[in-house]
Amino acid sequence: MYWINLALRLLILIALLLAAMWQGFNVYVWLKSAEPTNTSTLFNIRSNVHWLNTDAQLTFSFSPSRTMSVRVLSNGIFESSPSDDTPVNYAIEYRLLDARNSLVYHGVYHHAAKVAANDAEQQIKQLIENREALAVSSGQSFYLNKEELQQASRVTLKLIPEDPQLKGVVVRVHAQTSNSITDPAKAWLKRPTEWRERMTNYHTIGENALTNEERYNSIMLDWQKLAPQGVPNIDFRADLLYESLPYNVLNHDFSAQQNLDNLHVSEKMKLSFRVFEGEAYTVDSFEDAKLELEWHDLSQISAPSQLHPTLTTSGKLKLSNLPTGLVTISANAPTNVRVFSNDVDPIPLLHSYYYDLRADLPVYYYVTPNSEIALDWRAPAGTQITLYLLHNDKEVGKYTFNAAVTLSLYDRLITQSTERLPITQEEKRYLTLPNKVNKIRVEADNAMVKLQTRSSSFNYVRHRCETICNPTDTAYQGVDAWFSQKADNHYLFHSHEQITAVRLFEAPPEIPSPLPQYATKNLDHILPVSDIVLVPIQQTYFDTDVPNKEFEYRAVTHSELYTLADTTGYPTSVIVKQTSKPKLFEAPLQTLKLERQDSSIQALYINKGSPRTLRKVRVYKVDKSDPLRLAIGDADTQPSAVIIKVFSTGFREEIRVKTTLDSTKLSMPSTEYTITNKHYVLHSGNDASRLFFNPEYSELVEYPSITLPLFNDVKAPHTLALSFSDDVWISVIEAYLHPNATLNWWQHETH
């Protein structure tokens, strides 16, 4: 009986163990089958979008010969999420125009928009405006087919609102272009494995499976984003749309040595970042290395100075109360640092990507005839870079350049393993392409190459502030001059891992040699109305040997007015600022009679003694309705730059200036490039009032100056056309690299 009971117990125990093992196996299978979830709740895609208008059209240009299709992706914008789930309707009117601006096709596309949300009912798309998050609908697309695009070169878009809940609509426009690949099957196999997996894993079964035609199109065709024509914030308004990825993403944690956000510093590799007034910065170092921090004034008014940051309780270095400028960091031993503004935001990092050329792998680019290119390379000394100009794959021109090695102190190469390595400085050649050139080939052995292009008619917009415009402020969004190009054989470099990332840092400005001389242009013959304004003297820290001039003044008290010794060699004059009219007048010291207790006198200025703080400058009145055309230089000498100082009689938040240079440019490659068409938006500072010798206005508001360099690619500058958005007073200065410029007090100005 004992053995029977023992056997029964063993059987029951074995059965329980088997049941537990089976249950454990099921749990294991369930865990293995679980898919990874998105570990980040942040918006991890930012897209540049453009607002549609109801009363003005948004215009996009494209190449009719290369464009297969145009896709318009739109999102409805709401002040807040609608209370119900009812779709909100809107329509987009589009017109296709040819090169002569004639109508080719007109159509209207209707959309029904609903706010985008994920399974947890959390908003997955946002647009930030005035620090408030606006609700965004899911994207709606429509396409313009090939038949409609054959005769067109532009498309215009206009919003037709159909529901008051809708705040507006933003769009993104893409053009589908051909990659000119002869063997798509082989090209598909040459794509990286992860790229092919990503393409096939979106839809793999049933009716939504990826077809052979879709695989073919993914190789043969490419989508390029189009930018609207015009000036930002004037002809169109742009914003950033924040979106979460439509698929699951796992975050990867790198070690401190590999973290791509770390900034490498050593004796031979420095870094830099711009600082802005009113912001605090912290520097976190991972190794025990001595860091040296230096502040640089980008306008070079103040000399570079060593910084002595405070040490926080957490062991970080803190910088505060810094004027706007550039901070450089160096170390006596290799170390990694991180830099934050206001203890939260990492400083923005700039990268550039190069194709790593070998003798058996040149790079090809499709280009637009008559466009302008900038060929950029980094290579060891003596490396030959050959540029071939092609017309339908037939050579029509050839240029060969030799690399000159100079290691960069600030830029560094980032390898596939995230290692930072020294790299040579970039070298560039600029060239205007002939009319027949539609393709170029670049050959080199062991050189890193990239290409940027532009058209001379492209809009180039820059904002000018009192010191430096903060690029993180959307009010200062501009339009770049150059745009990087994707190679026609990009997939070959990608598959061979021959695309190299270079992290870029700004180098502090160098002292120019020789120092330029400045002379203001006499505009009496074209602008009859002129007067004199007092402006602060701002001398560069390295140009201190300039003697005081008779048109430079300093503040003086009434008690010392007649006690100064006359050692100047020119007549002594006094400028009087008073409450009664005239508010400002000038008189010789010998004839000036002032009562010591005269309460109407606010300030006195004299052209004797040191340091002089004010300078008289003649300014000319320009009406906004009358564009100005100036001759540049003369028959014997040509300036190296033209500087325009702008003033207004009342405060304006911004003044827009358009400059157009009529000149003859070289047809050969050049190391420098002059942009002939520019748009500037000038923003005045807080302390910009200047004393004005005018019976009607006692003060002028000064705006940041505009410098238009004339580089060696300009053979003969002829005229400069200026137009302004408001009535202004201006002074035009020419800079010369020789000391023979004649300086007159009524025209003289230093930059």
C-alpha cells in the first residue's frame, strides 16, 4: 500500500510540473512575440510647411522635362481640437502655368480633415505658434499627373475655406523626378539591406503588398521637396510641423564615448558656439582636462578675452552675463564636453555630408543650364579634383584643381563608429555653367566632395540685427543662397558606405590684411536733399592708430569748454543740444556765447581732446517710391565692398532693402562668389537714436549696416540698384584695399 501511495504522489507531482512547464513555455512564446513599442513620446519629425492664403496664391516652380508628378500634401490647422469627430471640409484651388504665365490647367481639390491622434487619443501632430500648440489634421494628398504637367513649369495654390472651425491650411509640395537608372533590378539589390527591409515591411501581404512596379518606382524615381517663390514672411509664411513617426521606433543608448551629442575637444581640435545676451550657458566635461574658454566679438569692436566660468555644485562650468558673440573652447588633453543654453537646450550642431570619391567611383550630378555651382572638397595636399561639364553625357568642358592641405582647427570628421578625426579645411570653386551643360562629373582619388547650386535670380534673404540675430527665433527666418545637391548615383555611395559626415564649427574672425580704407560716396548729383547726423564711433580693436579728425566730437561740460588747449591744428567747433529750436546747432568756439546757467542746454560736444565718441556723417533722403541706382567705383579703382547705412525719421520694427548689382562676372572657376541680388530685413536696436541736424526732425533711428562684398569673380561692377520699403536716409560707403582713398568729413564713415 505504501508503494502505491508513493507512486500516485509521484504521478501527481510530475503532472503538476509538466503543467507548470507548459504554462511557462506559453508565457515565453507570448513575450517573444511582443513587438517593440515607441519609447519616446516626443515629436520626432519636424517638417517645414507653408501656409495657404485665401487672397493670394502660393507659387511653386519645377522642371517640366524632369518632373513625372507633383504631390500636394496638406494639413488642416485648428485653434483647438474640435469637440466632435465630424470632419472639417476645405478645398485647394490649383492652377498650372507655363513659362509665359499662361494658364494650362485649372482645378479644385476638396478635402475632409480630422485631427490626428494615436490609439491613446494623444495628439501626434502639432504646430507651434506664439508658444501655443495648434491642433493639426492628418495629411491629405492629391497628385498632378504627367498629362497636366507636360506644358507647365509652375503651379499656384490657393485656399478655399468651407468651415469656420478651420484656422488655416499648411502644405508641402514634392516633385517626382527620374534617377536615370538603366538596370532597376540590379539597383534594387545594391540598396542597403535595411532600406529594402523598410520598404517591404510597410505592406507585405494581401492587396496592400508592395508590387514589382512599386519596387521599380522606388529605384527609378525620387521625390524632391519644392520651395515657394518669394520672400519669407512677405510673400509667404512658413512654420514647423511636429509629427511623431508612423511606426514603432526603439531608442538606442550610446556610451559617453560614442554619444553623437558629445563635442570632442583637444589641443588640435577646438569647438565654438554663439552666445546671445540674456542667456546663460553651461559646459559639462566628462574627463579631467583643463578647458580654456575665450570670447570673440564677431564685429571685432572688442578684442578677444579669456573667460573664467563659475563652477556649479554639480561640477559644471557656468557662463552668464555674456555679450553677444562667439565662444571657443580648447583643452590641454582630449576630452568630450556638452554645452547647454539655459541649462536645458543643447547648442545646435551643424553638419555637412560629402561623397567619398575613389579612382573607380566618380560622382554625377544633374544640373540646370546657366545655373551657378559651388564645388566643395576636402582632400590631402596634391590631390587632383577634375570637373567635367557634360551635355547629354558628351564632354563640353573640363577643369582640374589641386588640393592644398591645411588642417582645420574646428571642423572634424565623424566616422561610422562615431570616432572624431581631424580633417582638412574646405576648398571651393564657383562656376557659372554654360547654356548646354545639363550634367557634371567629378573625379578624384581619395577626396571628399559635395556640390551646391543656385540660380542668380534666386531670392536670398538675410536678417540684420543690432548685434547678431538669434537663428532660433522664427522672426529671423531667411533664405539661404546655396542648396546642396543629391548625386545621381547617390545609392552607390550609400551602399559602399562612402558618404562622410563632417561636423562644422564657426572659426572666429581673422584680422584683415591689409586693413581697408573707407570713403563715402558723394550723392549730391542724384539726391538733392541731405543733412548731417551724429553717429557713435565704432573702431575695430586692431585699428587704433587712426588720429582724431575735425569731424569727430566728444561730450564736454560748460566749465571746461574754454580751458582746453588748442593742439588740433584745425578750427575748434562746438555742437550744442538744447530744448529750444533749433534742437541742434554748431558754432565756432570763438564766436559761441553761452550762459553758464542756461537751463535749455542739454549737452555740449567739442572736436578737441580724447576720447572722441561721435562723428558727423552726411546722409541723403531716399523715397521708397524711387529706387536708387549708383555707379560703383571709377575708371581707375574698384572697391572691395559697398556699405550702406540706413536711418529713418521714426521707429519701425523692420525696414526691407533690396540690392541688385549690375556687373560683368568671370566665366572661369573662381575661389570667391559675389551674390548680385539680395534682400535684407533690418531690425533696429533699443539704443538706436541719433542726433540729427534737421529743422523738422531732431533725431534719426539707425539700423544695422549692410555690407555688399565685391569678390574677385566680378570683373567690372557697373551699377548698384537700391530699393527700400520705407522712406529712409542713407549713407553709402566704399571700402578700398589701398590707402589712397580721399576722405572728406561730410562723407567719411568707418564700417
